[in-house]
Amino acid sequence: MSALTIFSDKDPSAPLWQSRDAAAIGEQLTAIGVRFERWEADRDLGVNPAPEVVIAAYQHAIDKLVAEKGYQSWDVISMRADHPDRETLRTKFLSEHTHGEDEVRFFVEGAGLFCLHLAGKIYQILCEKNDLISVPATTPHWFDMGAAPHFTAIRVFDNPEGWIAQFTGDKIADSYPRLER
């Protein structure tokens, strides 16, 4: 189940607010300019679906988002615990960074933890199956896929060649809880 935990960016020991209610999570995130919504597939995906099957099942939702925001491309990424580069990839994205465009992810299966650093707070969003999150361009954040990652996600881009992490150098991510999966 999706979850949002909000901390002060000065104290990782005591959450200021927590919820697993999707509507309450959406309200909190909308207030800071972050899109959070739930999507449903228009067909059964079966086990281990091919990327084209995943895209086809959510094309109706992708088309609506593209019409609204003007995104240009999308793809499917999967990460599993047996991926040979999982630790390197996890470590890379555990450092606070920004992007020059929105970071849009839809979780088809599994989970990941987005952590946003905004207005003196840390927003930890546990995204799970059927969750769409859009982190606005230039928002300091980090992402934790866990030590044993398991997710499939649709990534939506303005320009995939321009999706480059710009690391802030701030070590704040080291102080906050990680994904325990």
C-alpha cells in the first residue's frame, strides 16, 4: 500500500505526518506541486509481461498525460534482485539530485521510495503498484529501490537524452530511512 511520511529536514528521527490513505497523500503532494494518482490497466497483464504489453495496457492513461503535459516518449524499466548492477544503481540514486525535466514514473508492479527535499521538509513517498508520481523539474530528491529491488515502471519523458541527474552534493539522504525490501 502506498505511503507518505513527512519529516523535518533537520530531524529524521520523528515524522511530522504519515498516511497510507491515497486521497490524503494526494492532497499533501498536490500542495507542493507533485502529481500523485492511481492508474488501472485496461487488461490483465499476466506474469512477466513484455514492455509492449505493459504500454498497451496503460496507453489510455499515457495518452491523457501526454495530451495534458506534452511529454514526448515513454518506456518500461524493470529491476529485480538478481540484476548484476543493482547495488551500483541503487547507490547512484540514493544521493540527492535534480533533473532538468519532470521525473514521471508509474509503478506497474513492485515498489520504490521517492524522497523529496522541499521547503524545509523531507517527503518520503512509497510508490507501489498502480501509483503514478511526477516529481517536478529541479526538485531535489533521491530514489531508493531497496537492497532486493523488485519493480516494473513506465517512465515518461520530455526528452530521454536530457534525463541526466545533477547531484547536489548534499549528504542529507544518508540520514533518512531507506526502503526495507
